[in-house]
Amino acid sequence: MKESARYVKIVEWSEEDQSYVGSSPGLIYGGCHGDNEREVFDELCQIVEDAIALYKKDGKPLPPPTSGRDLANKMQDVA
């Protein structure tokens, strides 16, 4: 398993931006955006990989993992 799999990656449509927006809460601030959902997800995966590499290069500990917490189902309870 890749270390990046430990972090949730979210791609959602933004009415305000009229584009797909990708983010990885808890690991990176900001993210990426575009017109193609799959391309945004692929770019987001690369950004997460790059962020992990930067943490390691700088000798900083990675933030706690965000995957494996069943967040998708917990979010349904809120909606």
C-alpha cells in the first residue's frame, strides 16, 4: 500500500467555481481544480504524493492519517 493511501482525497463539483475541486483535508491546504473529474483526481493524487515527499525531505512527521475512519459514511449522517 502506498503511504498516500492513508489520506482521504476528495473531488467535488463547485457551483461557485463551475469546476471540480480536489482536496486532501488534514494533509494539504488548497488543492487543485479543473473541468475533468478524473484529471482532477489524478492531479490530486500526485499533489498528495509530492506533499508526503516534502514532509519527508524536511524531516517533519506526517499528519495523522485521515483514511480508514469511515468518513464517507459519517458524512452521510450529517447530510
